[in-house]
Amino acid sequence: MKIDYGLALADGLGQGRVTKEALEGFHPELIEAQNWLEAKRRSQEVGFMDLPFQDLSPILQTAQEVRRKFDHFVLIGIGGSSLGAQVLFDALWNPPHNPQVYGEGPSFHILDNVDPVKTTETLEEIEPENTCFCVISKSGSTAEPMANFLVALEALEKAVGIDKARRQMVFITDPEKGNLRDLVKEEGYRALEIPPNVGGRFSVLSPVGLFPAAVLGINVRRLLKGAYQALKSCEKRDISSNPAWVITALHYLHHTLEAKSISVMMAYYEKLATFADWYRQLWAESLGKEGKGQTPVKAVGAVDQHSQIQLYNEGPRDKIITFLQVKNFPTNRRIPPLYPQKPALAYLGGHTLGELINTELAGTASALAKRGVPSMTITLPSVNEGHLGALFMIYEIATALMGHLYGINPFDQPGVEEGKRLTYGLMGRKGFQEKGKEAQEIWSKGKEGTLTIDLGD
Amino acid sequence: MKIDYGLALADGLGQGRVTKEALEGFHPELIEAQNWLEAKRRSQEVGFMDLPFQDLSPILQTAQEVRRKFDHFVLIGIGGSSLGAQVLFDALWNPPHNPQVYGEGPSFHILDNVDPVKTTETLEEIEPENTCFCVISKSGSTAEPMANFLVALEALEKAVGIDKARRQMVFITDPEKGNLRDLVKEEGYRALEIPPNVGGRFSVLSPVGLFPAAVLGINVRRLLKGAYQALKSCEKRDISSNPAWVITALHYLHHTLEAKSISVMMAYYEKLATFADWYRQLWAESLGKEGKGQTPVKAVGAVDQHSQIQLYNEGPRDKIITFLQVKNFPTNRRIPPLYPQKPALAYLGGHTLGELINTELAGTASALAKRGVPSMTITLPSVNEGHLGALFMIYEIATALMGHLYGINPFDQPGVEEGKRLTYGLMGRKGFQEKGKEAQEIWSKGKEGTLTIDLGD
């Protein structure tokens, strides 16, 4: 796996303040941030870097049982509780074209949203009596998984009665606290533990991501091995060999010296595009504080060349781009040399689709570089557990370091609380009456500018 | 259908320069832009506003035949040639929960990317001998649809021979020019026409979107009727009743007076979220020029409350948000009142999932407003053809007006050409050797900063 970042440097771009010297001169700040993070790790305040060393037996044992007993598996969770599993499912579980087909296991579904159509459709795709529901919420109080949990429990109870229903559920939650943990204690639900020092968006390598992965038949040991190897690379105190340092330094310098306030991640392989959703959550929720932070944007190549590249090339110069490239696709396809007399068709013949998509990446990155738009390209030899485990770890470390450089706490999310309180108020939750009134007042101000479009129906 | 925009005004936000007076004072600029657009329409330089009046018979006749003859339908097109059909498919074609189930018709697939796995999987999901391939490219030279066309043609030829293969294809392209049109003339492929004065991203209401829609069984007359009604609203020279003017003025004023360089569209209904992809292409490719333009961002509620809202609330104050809300979902589901003794569960019981998701929208918009983040909410009574037709037309007009206000041409896309030329060069297309050398030089500069991560495999 490698990162090419020459087109994020002034030399490669022919312009800009982010020179090789600026990058090397950033060493003291990186050392300082690294020391801060390692101290957090040593004091066990921050736990994600220790996940490669966890005991996998409870995860593997429970997953094995679920694979044996059930035809369907529904993950109920949102944000950090679902995105990691979604990445692993999309990237790795794609028979018949994946060399790593994981044998027969339950069908896999994610219920993240409280979209009534999505929930209804998901429940209709499964047979409750043959389904394991896995409810993931560290706090045990997030509205969306709690609502979907209640809906699923009712469906299960109708199908098999309450006692069996409870045995078809697995909770993944805090070891001590919260509603779900209380239910484990009171009613005997099965549960796996999220380490208290691992936050939701840093939890993909905890049971939150590993248990669903193991249910899918994905080799979670290899995931952790990739993460461990990456962790070792990220301990090197040398920017020429530390991938987290390169990502951190280039994003931070381009943000502060060149006003690149938007970080685009553009994946040139559709099954890897969900990784950009995961990155988008990690980057936004960790760093968007006190007016700081870049806005992460997901893009998919080559599709978004026909949607966003005009803007990236000629719009405001506010973007830095990370391309994700795959060298060897699980399958490939030759473009036949039909119509050799037509110039717009002839040149395609004989190439593979994989060559075409990767050549488009090179052409696009080069055109952007000509205009001074910085980019780096992460190349995976192929998409497998090791590479994904490594990517997760590298980006988690880079995000933590960015937070320290910005001078904010990358591990909290105070900015989502007020919306929750106002929603509680509007939903009539006890103790939130005042918030409900406040929300109604604000929401009604929204209707003071209003316009109706008459569609004649 | 209505737009509430009180929370995009200084009164509602308690701060900012975008006051009711500023909005009303913007009238002369809007008049000027509207006159410019109407002159373009009268001179037939710009055709999208005339699409509601087109003759539908070639579309309906061909679609009827495809529905009768084929079991599978594969749309080959990218960007403006596929996004509109994708919106219509996602939003409207969702049996069994759509009141408008469109009867039996062929299965529907979109081949936009040249991702080798996606193309391979799509071709394996269909039987070539029972499949209609619809190739959409105005120029007839876009690399991705041309490559997928060649791959599909080969698969068809193997299955049924070249003569039948040609009869299983429908082209949608320019009436006179380009490779696809030449093939129509030379080899008798069937074709529908894209009016020369309708650009790709403004073409959803032309055969580009209507033909696939009609194949799906969607009522395209109702789509056009909605677009027509919206067109009439958008001719009103009064900001209190012209939806395009409201969208244009609020985005332009927030961009220029309040530095809102990012326009988020956040849909609180998953099947409507593709509309944000369509918007994202329209806004970016039309307006991202000469350093101008906002970066459009797609978001999905309530999911992205757990991903992006921290950033929107407490990050840089560079965003204006458009929420899409649906009043009546095709299906809904009551959350059962289990666990009334648990405060984090009790308040949910008895509400529907639809109530919860819409209440979360209100809570989120209110929390954002408290921090001065402007938003507007577009509410659809339900998701149907008329509402989608109206949304398409309103946003196309708003985009054109924005372009004129920025002083750029919203109908061209010069910034995508260089990337194409460099790609041609790298692919060995005749006449592009120099470009190929240039791209190789730039691309190799990218490798001057490089780092390998050893994963021990």
C-alpha cells in the first residue's frame, strides 16, 4: 500500500506554500502531537490504538453461533455504530467476484435511519423467526437505534414470543452504563462490550465493527493484523515513513497556509466508496469544533468527473483531494476493439475497464495539478482485510493528530447535543418541556418566510 | 409543495446581513437575470424550459415496445445522462410501498461507471438475449458510456448475433452530430433525440430522463405537468411567489454577503436522497467557474446528524442548508410503547417512525438556527411525479439565474476538457500523443513524494 503525495507539494504543482521544506519543517509540531496522543494512549484515556491487541474470543464465539443459527442478520445502529460494518460489507463481501468469498452465512442488513420505508422494507426482507438483530449503541440512548430496536422487538415478539425474541438479540454497548446495559442485567440479553475509552467513530476495530464482520465471515484477525502493521508505521517519528503524519501534515498545512477548507475523498472503485462515508464522519465529527475543521466531501470516480470536476478545476480554490486507487480488481473486463474506424471508440479497444478507470484517475489528477489543485493518491494493491484495517488505523491516528494541531478535542461531539434536546422536547420526552417550547418557537419562525407552489393537484 | 425559508433570514436567525429587506432589495438583480434567461429561451439558445411542451409520442411508443419485449433494461450513461433517471427510479419505483406501482416491466439497471466489478455484476444480473441497452450520450464520445457500449455490444453479439444485437439497442443522442448518430445513420440503430439546445445536466425532462422513466412505467405526462406548473410559478416577477427566485436569492446573498461557500442539501427520506446527487451535479458543473460557485454537498437525514451535524453546528460558518422533507410517506410504522419505565425509550412509544424523522429535522434545523446557521426546508406533501417534475424545473431555473448573477455561463463546462485530453493521451488515442507525454510527466511528479506502508504481506 502506498501514498503518492508529490502533487500536494509546491514542486509538483508549480505553486503554493506547501513546499517540501514546509513539510519537513513541520516535524516539531508532529512530534508534539504524537507525544500528546501517545500520552493519552498510555493513560488509557484513548483506547482505539490498543484494539489490535484485544481478545477476540467473545466476538468469534458469538459470531460463529449466529452464523450457524440464523438466516438473516440485521445491524441496528447509526453513525459510528454502522458505518464501519457498512464499509467492510461493501468492500469485502461481494461474491462471486471476490477471491475471498466467505461461505454461506446469514443475509446482511443495516437499519441505521428511522426512515419508515427503509425499516418496513428491511423487516419484509427477513423472516423474524430466523433473524438475529444486533443493536449497537454505546450510550444505549440514541433515538434512531432505540426506535428501530423497539420496532424489531415487537416484530420478533409477535413471531416467536418474548423469551425467544430476547435470545435473538445481541447488544453491543458500554460494559457498565446505559439503557441497553441495564436491559442486559435485568432481562438477560446477550451483549458484547465497547471499551469505555473508545468513542463511536473510533470503534470500527472494536466489537462494533468486528462482530458484524465476523458474522459475514470476514477474517477479523487479518483486519487487526493490518491495523497493527499500520500502527507500527504510525509510530515512526519520520515523515518520510509515517503515513498518518503525511496525511495530517498535508491536510493541516494546506488548510492553514492555502485555505483548503474542503477535503475531498474520491474513490475510483465503487465498493470502496463507503470508506469515504466513514472518513467523512470521522473527519467532520472529530474536527468540526470552535470554528475549526475541514468539510469532508465524498466523491466517486470516474462518475463524479461528470459532476464535480468542473468545480474542482475552475471553482474556488478551496479543496485538497485524496484519491483512492485499486491496482488489482477482483474481476476485470476487456473492452472489445469494435468500430476501429471511429476515433471516439477505437482508442478504447483492447484496454480493460480497470485500465480505463485508473487512467482516468491519472488524467484527472494531472489536470487538477496543472491548475494548482493539490491531491494525493492512496493505492491499494487489492482490497482486502489487511488494507482496510490499515486504512482505518491510519485515518484514526491522523484525525487525532489533526485535532491536537487545531487545538480542539477530537474525541467529543458537543455540537450534536442541542439538536437532540430540542428533538426530545418536540417528541414530548419527560423533562424536556422547555426545550420543546423553544424548538416550536424557532421552527415557527422558519415559517415566517414561506412560499407555496401550486401544482394544480 | 412549499418552501419555508424564515430560518435563512436574519430575523429568524437573530443575526446576519440577509434580512427581509436585503431579499426584497434584490428584486432588480432578479428581474435582470430573469430577462436574460427569458431572452435565451426566446432565441432558442436555451431549451430546457420548453421541454414540458414536447411531443411525447416517440418516447412513449418506444418505451411501450421495450416494456413489452424485454425482461431487462440497462441504461448506459454517466452524469447528466444517468442521474435524472436514477432519481426517478429511486424515488418512484419502490414497490410494494409505493401507491403508484407501475405494473410489470423490465428490471432496471444503470451502468454509469467503468468500474470493472460493477459492469461485470450488471451483465451477470441480466440475460443479454432479453435485454434492451439504452446508450445515452449527447456527444457520442464520452469515454465511459462508449466503453460500456462496446462491452455490452460484444455480450449481445455473442448471445444473439450482430443483427439482433443492434435491434436490442436504443441510442439517445444529438439529432445530427456525433459517433452514436453516425452509427444510427450507418447501421440502423434506433434512436431518440436530445434537443441540441438542452445540455446534459438540464436534460432530465427530455428523452434522457423520460424514456427510462416511461420504461419503468412512470407517468411522464404527470412529470411534465409538474414541471409546467413550476415553470409558471417561476415566471412570476415577485419573490414572494417565485420559488426559483427564493432559492437563487438566498443562496446568492448568503454566498456573497455571508461567505456561505458550501450548499448542503439534506434529504430526510432515503429514496429522495438521489435528488441531492442530481442537484450536486447541476450546481457544481453549472456554477463552478472562474473561481465562482458554491460547493454542493449531499447529506441524508437523520443519518448524517450522527456524522456531519457537529461540523455544521460548530465548524466553520460556511454553509447554507436545504432540507427536503416529506409529509406523507408511502408507508409508516408505529414505534411500540415497550419499556415505559426507561426514559430513553419511553418517549418514543406511540409515535411513528415518520413523526420521529420529521421531528428530528425540526430539532436539527432549530439547533442550527440557534447558532446562526441558515437553512430552508422544502416540504413535499408526498413524493410523486408532479413534485419531482416541479423540483427539477425549479432547480434548473435557479441554477441558470445563479450563473447570470455570478457573471459566468451556466451552460458550458470548459473545466472538464483538459482531464479528458490527458486521459486520451494516456490511453493512446490518435492525435493526443503530446497530451500523453505531458500527463506522464505530471503523474510522475506525483511519485516524487511517496511512502510505502509495509503490511507484512
